[in-house]
Amino acid sequence: MAPLGAAKVGLFAAAGASGMVYAGYFGGGFTGSRVTTVDKFEFSDDSRTTLGTGLSAANRYLGGMANAGVAGYFGGGQLPGLVDTVDKFAFTDDSRTILGTGLSSARYALAGMANAGVAGYFGGGQDAGGETDTIDKLLFSNDSISAIGGVLSAGRRLLAAMANSGTAGYFGGGQESGGVRVDTVDKLLFSNDTISTLAATLSSARYYVAGMANSGTAGYFGGGYVAAEVDTVDKLLFSNDTISTLAATLSATAQIPAAMANSGTAGYVAIGYSGGAVATVDKVAFSDDGISTLGTGLSSARYASAGMGNSETLA
């Protein structure tokens, strides 16, 4: 594993010398019924294939994150019963196993992000007790999972997460108890797993939002629901934790979207729900924050999926 520098996390690129295909994945979701589908988008040409082996159960409102160069993980969700299951996909051959240790509680509407080479985190969601502030840490060395001492600033579900690998992860937006939408962004330092709340906030209080990152540079929170679906994309600069709104917008309003990124190159947002389930996937170029729409979207129109990816720059 290459040493991690300040410029690492998010997710993706082209095939490396090892023959590994660097790609992003969108797993699960709802088409009218829950699905096990996992779609794979190769970063070299944005082509899509659908894995022969999907999730271990038809699932929606799950979380996703990845250990670049090794494996990706989809955790939690709603079957319709709440689950603590974590599925692991090996990037060498896209094979799936189920971890022996699940999340600290069965929950859905959680968010995931990762510190590549070290650990991934699943935060927030709703369990049997309601909205939770719990953050579970998955050690990549042995796939063990435990809840960290630090918690979110409040229990919330339907939030988004992304990470500046080697430095910190961020949980933004969501819905707190009583249906309250929030614009809050919490920051988790990877050095000691402590949590603080940024002074900067999202451009609007919203939930059903998605997150992705260009590690070492900036993270993005896209779409969501305010009083209606929105097409807004907010950008968080890692150098000073300030937040601004991109001039470019998503190709459609996006409720319950999913996102992942090819760190150093581009991020991808599966729109999810825009007046109905859609298959559309937008691409955000990190060079200029321009947004375009892929010619090939998801294999089926769906929402409440999760995204994660295998970024060559982070492997």
C-alpha cells in the first residue's frame, strides 16, 4: 500500500499495472421494489457493467465506502427490516463476502466514508431507537467494527459523508428528530477520531443528500430535499473548511441521490429521484467543477442507492 499523503480519499481512475480495473460502484436502491443490483462504472471510459454477484439481500438506504486498491463495503439498510449487515466486494475480482461482524446496531439512512488504507466509517442513520449519532469504525486490517467514542453533534439520518483521506472525514446535512432538516457539517479527525462542527454550513438545510470528494482538495454535497428536491452542489474546501455553492447544477433535481468519486479527476452523482426514479448519472469534473451527464446511466431507474469506489490515486 502506497503511503497516504494529504492528497488522498474520495474514489477512482483507469486500469493499473496489476490489471485491476479502477472503477466506482452504485449498489442497491429502490425501483418500486428493493434491489440487489451493483453497477460498476470504469473510470477510464465511464462504461457501465452490472456485477454478476449483487448485494447479499435486496436493500435500500444503505451506506457505502471503500479501501482503495483492496475492497469496497456496503453497510446497513432497510430490507424492509433494519439490518446491521456489511457486504464486502474485493476489487480484484468483484467477489462478495459478508463480514462476520456487523454494525453496532441495525440501521438505515446512514452515510459512509473512508480513510484509505486505514479505516472506514459509517455514521448516523436511524435504528430501533430513532435517529442516531453513532459512528462505527471498520478497521481495514482485520475488518473488525466498533463504535468510536466520538459522536455526531446530533442524531440524524438521511445525511451524506465524504473524506479527505489521511486527514479528516465530513458528515453533512440530514434530518434530526422531529423531522428537522439541518445544514450542519461535522468533521472527524482521522488522527484521533475526535469530532467538531464546522462554522461553515451547507447553503440550505436539507436531507436526502449525497457526498463525494477530491481528496486533498475539496469535497462536494449534491442534491437533497429542502421544501422540494434541489439540484444544488455545495463545495467544501479542505484547506480552510469553507463552503460555497457551484455555479453549475445537477442535470435534474436530485432527491435520495448516491455519489462516489475518482479522486483527482471527477465525481459521479446518481440522481436517484427527480419526480420519479431515474437512471441518470452526472459527472462533476474536478478541474473546473463543470457538470455533464453520462451517456450511459444506471442499469435501472432507482433511488436510495449507495456509492463507493476504487480510486487509483488512493491505492
